[in-house]
Amino acid sequence: TQLLEQSPQFLSIQEGENLTVYCNSSSVFSSLQWYRQEPGEGPVLLVTVVTGGEVKKLKRLTFQFGDARKDSSLHITAAQPGDTGLYLCAGIYSGGGADGLTFGKGTHLIIQP
Amino acid sequence: NAGVTQTPKFQVLKTGQSMTLQCAQDMNHNSMYWYRQDPGMGLRLIYYSASEGTTDKGEVPNGYNVSRLNKREFSLRLESAAPSQTSVYFCATIWGASYNSPLHFGNGTRLTVT
């Protein structure tokens, strides 16, 4: 079983601060996805990164894929209470098949007003 | 357009009871998945179906069975529920076998086994 390590597990910050969440593995990903999950709902895709070194921006969220395709980060600028949620990274490993993504354990993010 | 619909939303079972969790999708996706989500454990794959008529075990299949009834429906059955199966269960679908496409999740079934 491939492992995806996410850090931090919990993060509580004030509105307006910046933060970074990390997703790391010792194996190479074919692609990596970031999901956001709100209480009582299923995860919803934020972004997919495919190319080593790729950077994607989604408003105040910046996603980066490591050059070696073994790690990824999510940076939020000027966090807002609406960013509160569980952030999950999920990776497809090189050679992976139809048995789906491997998920990290998630980062619980709380943005306090 | 409902996407992925799971029923029931909540369920309480006693140890040894059986139940079936239902999942239906209206997106014409080929692949369907059952995950369980536990605190500190993330999402773990129970079973999946890459296409109608096929099912395969995931990471944690023990104590569960599945049926891919048709392209739309994928059910998860607990034959003899145990407290260790207390969890939130998510059904998800994906178009084809490309994971550059997103997984589409239902809103989950919250199961408590006492």
C-alpha cells in the first residue's frame, strides 16, 4: 500500500493569515489531486496536477507539484472563514490502475474570524 | 441532475445485524467505488467496480460484499455488522479509468454499530 503523508493534521489560524499544507510520498505520482470536504458532505475536487513543477492557482489557493512528482503543496493566501474544511490530497502512483486514488489522512483547517 | 445519491444518510445497527447501503449515479460513469472514512485514517477503499459486471477488492474489504446491479447502481452490504464498521461510508464515481478526471462523491452514509 502506497502512503501519502499530509501535514499538518490540524491547523487553526486567524482570518487574513497565510498557510501551507503539504503532501509527501516516497513514490512517484502519475498525477495528484486536492479535494476539500465540508462537514456532512463528500469531498469535492479542487485541482489536479500532472506535470512535475506545475503550479496552478484557484483564486487565493496555489497548488504546486514537486519537480520529482513525489510531493505537493497547497498555499492559501489571506485565509477566510469560508476556507474552513478538511483538505485531502490524493495520488495516482505510476503503474496504478483502476483501484482508485490513494488518499492522505487530511488536514483539518479552521479559519477563525 | 443529482450526481451521486446515497441512501440512507444515517443508520444505527446492533452487532450482528445486516444492511445494504445504496448508491446510484446519473452521470453515466463507468467506475464506481466504496470508501470508508474514519477519524485519523483518511479515506480507505473497500471495493470498486471498474465497469458494469465487474467488482474488485480494495484496501479494506473484509466484512463487506458489493453488487454492481447495473451501470447506475453499486451497493455495499454488511452481512453481520460489527462495532469496527462504525464509520462514514462514501460512494464515488469516475468517468473511464483516467484519474486526471475527478472522483465524484455522494454525501455519505453515517453508520453506527452498537
